[in-house]
Amino acid sequence: MYLEKLSLLNFKNIEQTEIIFSEKLNCFTGHNGAGKTNLLDSIYYLSFCKSYFNFNDAANILHDSDYFMIKGTFNRFDKPEEISCSLKKNKKKVFKRNNKEYKKLSEHIGLLPVVIVSPDDSKLVNGSSEERRKFVDLVISQYDYKYLIALIEYNRILLQRNKLLKLHSENKKFDKETLSIYNQQLSVSGGKIYLQRKKFVENLIPIFNKYHQYISGNAETVSIEYRSQLETGNFQEKLDSTVEKDLALGFTSTGIHRDDLTFKISEYPLSKTASQGQQKTFLIALKFAEYNFIEKVSKIKPILLLDDIFDKFDKTRVSKIIEMAIGKNFGQIFITDTGKERLLSILSASCSEYKLFEMENGKIIE
């Protein structure tokens, strides 16, 4: 699978552009703020129906414009797939596949797998547990539609249960029967999610270790651990036993919505003891493992987006990353970098098939 052509209109700082890409490697250079990351984000948008960086869809509309449009022509199993997304201010987002609008955006997830590596990934190390759960959920949702549906159902019921708990804290009324129904429903969908997350992490770890050892040159010992309250005891029993506590708190204190991943280096928390370079090595190995995992399960090579990843790395690690990325194990790749000469020196030594684009103020110069 690869992206043949991309058309953008009023997306972030890109007023209008149309680009035809190489099937293998596409590189974008330019100063910070030129629009390189925004272009990669538009590709991510066509896969996940949302931005990797902006939660608010309207924030992706170019200033002083009323709408944006993204359109991509993909080659998937040697068949064309035209995907488009449009959004008008104060209107519903419209997502189409081959000119047919999706009834539910969830139906699109997994069709065009994408893996992004970005400086923003640092939130996986330094951010809340919610960021790490999102990472796990996005990976599994790309190859397991039933998991995505269970996750949507779980979050819907959790929201209802929390509203009921909050209502009790405000007026002291308690609908015990309804709460019991929510407990049973949460335990069903939550149990499925827990098992899939556990299986995913167990299968991901050896792949991650392989990539990390290669990039770091076996210089560091790292680990990933999945932590969940469901590891001990029955989920519904836990929900039933914490009712009084939840009524007092006004929210649900037990469940898979509190799961987390623990990242360590030399048996110490990665966020507290690792340098920026060590953290970036960890995250790139994690994302490459994600890529490998998705490919094995879905039988599709995802599109790989590498956004400004070379900062804080020595030349040896940069070379190893590029060497892996342009190898036969990866499909189409998009790379951004502020240093044109640095990128050219790396590419000229390791790759013959690539397209290089320069960006300035949201405009493309090929």
C-alpha cells in the first residue's frame, strides 16, 4: 500500500497544494513552521479520521477560511482507493471512500494503516497514563474492529455510570438497579479489552527489544510492562465492591480505563533517569515495533511518517534508523527534517529512490 497523490485545501498553514509521491521515500525539508509536520498530519488524518496533534477538528482550518479539504489517492493491493475528508466550520465532518460517505468513522479505521514517529511522542513517556492507553488502543484498533467497537461501548457505558455517580453526589439519590446493570455491561466489554491489550503487549515486547538493541547497539537495558487492575480478581466483583467508594468520589475508580504501561531503563523509570536521546531511542524502537506488529497481523505494510526525528541523536544512531527504515521491511516512508544538507548526505549514502521537497510558508517546492 502507498499514497500516490495528495491534495490539500486550507489545511492548517497549507492554502492549496497537490503532490505526487514516490512509492518508497519522500523527504520534506524547510525551517520550523514551514508546514512539513502539517503535511504529514494530513496523511495521518486520512488514516485515522483525525489529527495526530489537534483534538479540535476546527483548529485544523486555515486562518480566515471556513473549511478544509484533504484528498488522497492510495494504491491498496493494486487497486485505487480515493479517500477524502472535508470540514466546514460548525458543520459535521464528512469522510468518504471512493465518493461514498461513511455512516460511522469507525468503519474506516484499519483500511489504511499508518505509523507516525514525532517529537510529540514524548508524551508517551512524560504524559499521563491516558496517552499510553491511546497508543495501545490505536494500534489494536487498526487490525481488530471488534476491539474498537468494544472500546467505544466501554467508554459509552463508563460515561453513563459516571453521570449516575455524580448525580448521587449532588442530590444523594441512588439508582442501585441501574448501577448494577452498568457494572455487568462494563465487565463484559472491559474484559474483552483487557485480554486483547495483554496479548498485544506480550507479543510487542520481543519485537520492541529487537529494534531497541539494534538502534542502541545493546548499550541499554529497557523494559515494558502492562499494568491493569483486572490482573487480580473478577472485574464485575471489583466494580460491585467499590460502589461505596465510587459514590463518594463521583466517578468509577476501577476498570481498564486506568490501565497503564510502565517504561524502564536499567530497572528505573524511563521518564526520570533517561536522557533525551535515550528516550527518543526507546520511542522510535516502540514505533518500529508497532509497524512490524501491524504488518504481521494485517498483511499490509503501513505508511511510515518520520517527523523531525534526527535531533538529539549521534550520527551512528541516525544511520541505523535510516538503514532500517529504507530496508525491505518497510513500505512507503515520509521524512521531515530542518537540515537539507544533513538529509541529502544520509540519503545519498543509503538510498537511490526518493523524492525531495522543500517547504516554505505552507508551499511546496519540488
